[in-house]
Amino acid sequence: MRDHADRTPRLLPWTTPEGNPCFLLPSDGTGYVSRLADRLEAEQLGSAAVLIEEAEQILADRSWTPGELHLLTLELKNSLVTTHRVAKSRGARLPVPDHDPEDGPEDDTEDDTDGGSWRP
């Protein structure tokens, strides 16, 4: 089960017929719509992986037509839009860290082996 104390709505992996985003009010993440969204996200990410392989094959052949490149570009763009939506949805559901990640790690000089300098 998931903790949704902040009650942030979940961005769903589909849109309305008008292209507007759909959201789900958070629960424990085990409801029908949550499970459906999880399944669809997994399918969308799987489709992106297949499309990457297809793109690699088309580009490796070096005998593509302008129509093939145009179709590939459209499919890659659609896949990127979908994958970006999944990433935004999943990222919004991650717990917020207690510290600002921009600040770097806590000052703990006991474990410093490089003189205390921090590198990302």
C-alpha cells in the first residue's frame, strides 16, 4: 500500500477526448483505476522499448525513405509524450526528501575520503 498523506492527485496515463489530463484522487493504490493505470503505464513503457529497437533497425539499414523517417519521427514523438507523462506521474508520487538535493549531502566529515569536497 502507498502513503498518500499529501493527497496529491495522480496523473493518469490517458487524456480526455479533448486532450486534457486526467487525474485520480489518491487512495491506497490498490483500486481498479489505479491498477488499470499501472498496467497501462507498463504497456506504454514496453511499447517505447519496442519502438527504440525498431528505430535502431531502421537507422542501421541506412536505406530508409522519407516516408519511413517521417513515420518513425511521429511514432517516437508520441512515445516520448507518453513516456514523459508516465515519468511525471511517477515522479509526483515519490516521497519528498527532507533536505534540498541542490544543497548536497549532509556535512559528515567522518566518512570523507576526499577532503570533504562533494561531487554530483
